[in-house]
Amino acid sequence: MRLTVFILGLGLALGIYAQEPSDPPAETVDPTPTAPTLPPDTVLERHLPAEQQRRLGEAENAFLTLWLPAARAEPRGAILLVGDHGEHADWPELLAPARRQLSEAGWNTLSMSLPAAAPVVFGLDDEAVAERAGAREADLSARLQLGLDSLKGDSEGDLPTIIIARGQAAHWALKLDAEALGIDALVLFRPRAPTMLERQFAEQVAAWEKPLLELLPSAGGPRAGHHERALAARRLDRSGYVQWHIGDLRGAPETQTILIRRLQGWIERISAN
């Protein structure tokens, strides 16, 4: 009897406890405040020496470039390095080590990024789309020309000028007037054309008459396009056109150093001719 009463009382107590409202869970508060995301230029300005920083352009079109003079009294020439879309002027793959290593080898170097892409607008007619594309091309060409003008302003005499362009920057470098701007050679690092312009890119490579070196991935990527460009160069007797197939440089500083040393040798050979 006593046992039965005890069990009934225990069950009643548990039922009452279960019906009591529980305290709301405490909110989890992250004690570390989230820092606002800074634009790439702002980060570079904070972390790199002021004497390396150069702003080109005017007002809202001004942009940051990174300048390093040649580590010798008489520079060998000038090299403009251009990052792909979304990359800053001190991008760790190729741009940052190349601008420093080539400067130490006797070249004036200037590194820069491409302007940010315009926001996508839907519902435009063909005329508006063509107008936006033309404005974009003019903006890109003007930025590259500002970089070249800045480099040439630091050089005395008629010194060789080379452009090293990554990704889609290769497409825009190929569209420049090499004779008018005094460009002596191009180096295209894993080049790619904007969407729908692959055929135009192949034609640009074939039409380029000055020394041109393509640094291409050793695996993956549109290898058929690489082969077609090589064949087109042979048909047109473009003896200055060269392809190198390279491995992945990410996280491999020794590999980058060796590649840039090879690149330096190629640049010096074609500049001596």
C-alpha cells in the first residue's frame, strides 16, 4: 500500500515538473566583434611601404599600383604585371614574387589590378549591351595605358617594355596597340578569354607579331585551345611564340622562384635581340 502511494506521488510530481515552463535558452554571444571587410587597396596601403605605392588615374577612377625600381643603376627595362579579375596588385601567385624578383634582377616593375566588373543588368537591348561592353573595354584599355605610361616615365631612353598578364588580363593586353605603346613582348599566365570570346582570343594570339610566351597549366584546362594556338602560330611563322606547361604554383614558393628565374632568362634573351 505504502509502495503504491509512493509511486503515485512520484508520478504526480514528475507530471507537474514536466508541465512547468522551462527557461528560454540563453543567447550565444560571440565575444569577438566581426571586423568590417576592407577593400584590397586599403589592405595593401596598410601593409606595404609607402614608397612602393603609386596611385594612377583621377577621382573615382584612381587605383593603386605597386612600384619597385630596378636594383641597379641602369635598369634593363620595364615590366608591367597585371592581375586577373578579382586579384589585387600583390597577388601571391606569380605577381608578388615576380615583381620583387624581377626588380632584384634589374627591371623596373609596376603591378596593378583590373577594374572591378560592372554589375549585371538584365533586360537590356542589344544596343545598350554593346554600349556597356564598349565602355568596359575603354576603361580597361585606359588603365593598362596608364600603367605603361607610368613605367615609361621612370625609364631613360628606349628600354624594353614587357607585360605579364594573368587570366583574363591576357585578353585585354593582346588588344593593345603594341607599336603605339612600345610593348616589346607579352607573357600570358594561364590566359583565358571572357565568356563568348574564346575564338577572338585565338585570333588575337595568332595576330600578335612580337615575342609572346604562354604559361599554361600542365594538367586540366582547355588544352585543345592551347594546341590550336600553337598550330596557328606555326602556320603564320610566328617564331617568337612559345608555350610552357607549368604545374600548380599555389603553396610552392620554390617552384615559383624557379619559374620566375626561367621567365627572367626568356625576357633577357628576347630583349637582347
